[in-house]
Amino acid sequence: MIRVTVWNEFEHEQVNEQIAAIYPEGIHGAIAGGIAQDGLSIRTATLDQPEHGLTEAVLDETDVLIWWGHRAHNKVSDDIVNRVHDRVLKGMGLIVLHSGHFSKIFKKLMGTSCDLKWREAGDKERIWVVDPAHPIAEGLGQYFEIEHEEMYGEHFDIPAPDELVFISWFEGGEVFRSGCTYHRGNGKVFYFRPGHETYPTYHNKDVLRVISNAVHWAAPRHGVRQTYGNAKPLEPIKGHQ
């Protein structure tokens, strides 16, 4: 059983009727419901909960954390960011969605500005699968399309991905590295671009398939726990006094 926590700042849905109509259960609710399947145990957490819903106990029971944020990045406590960062280094998977590229946790893991070009004009987005053998691309065709989305364009100020799974093309002519994987410590990180709050992107079956695939990819394999620091020799060292 893979234990998943879907985190959402959950602010837009409470102040904007249009967004609330698209996501009556919140973006976190749409994602949680959209990826629900056998083998996944899913919970949600939001910014306004104590410790942003990411207590030590919750993270102890989280194999993969999904993160959506936009207007409230600066409201996220640095202590919670450091807590999540530590858990990723120790093996927890992290999936960062859309405008989560500017979240404190993603910037901390990337070590760059994570800045980009953007335009909210309802562009068509065509997402090309550039690594069809990757498990995150399982079940997809050569590409899939989203009728209307916010445009993100290069240059995207991130480190070169370990693996580039998707590239987006937009109706206005821009392209964007929209599916990027990283290893940080013992943890896996996946950034996935689609998901502007004013569009029903998290009701799209292909978008949800990617997120579901990414959960399985990012989940820790629970091998031998690594140890660090001073280590005693496994065998006698010749010449040791």
C-alpha cells in the first residue's frame, strides 16, 4: 500500500466562485478522487490546518507527497518546509504541480530561482511524451492535449532534469520542459506543469494518469535504511595499532 498525502494551499477555491464551481471539493479533493485506486491510501492536507496538515505524524505515514500551491507560497512556514525537505532526503517521494514551481520546498530542492515565462490566455497545450519508456508515461500516446491552460515558457530556471519525460507546446508558440524528474538524497522528485486553478485540468484523465504513474514511480522502495557518520571497519585493518 502506497500512502499518499495531497497538499493544497486551498485558498482560491474559498474566495473565487468560478474556481469553487470547477473544484467544489478543492483541488486536493479532485486530485485525491481522480487518482484513487487499489494500492493507494490517500489523505489530504491544507495550509490552514495546524502545521499546514504536515505534522510529524502525517509525514511518518506518507510515502509520496503531492504539492499544489500558488498564491500563498510565503505563508508556508519555513519549519514545515525544512521538515518536508528532510523527509525527501530520507526517501519520501515529492510530486510538485504547476505553480508549485515557486514553492519554498521546490526552490530549496532545486537551488535555483525556478522562474519562467507565463501567460494566462487559455492556450491549447500539447504535451509530448519524449521518454515513452519511462514509467511515468505508461498508458499514454505520443502526446495528449489540454484545450485551455495557462502558458509556461522557457527559459525555466531549474537544474537539468535527471530525466525529461514531457515537453509542452503552446498555441502561442512557446515550449516548456513540463515533466522533469530528480533524485535528491534518497528521495525522488517529479515536477509536472499542468494545473492552473481556473481550468478543469485535474479532471483530465491523462493528467490524472500522469500523477498516478508518478506516485508509483516516486514511492520509496523501503530497502535497507542507510546510515551515515563515523563507521567502524567491517574487517580488521592491517597495521592498525
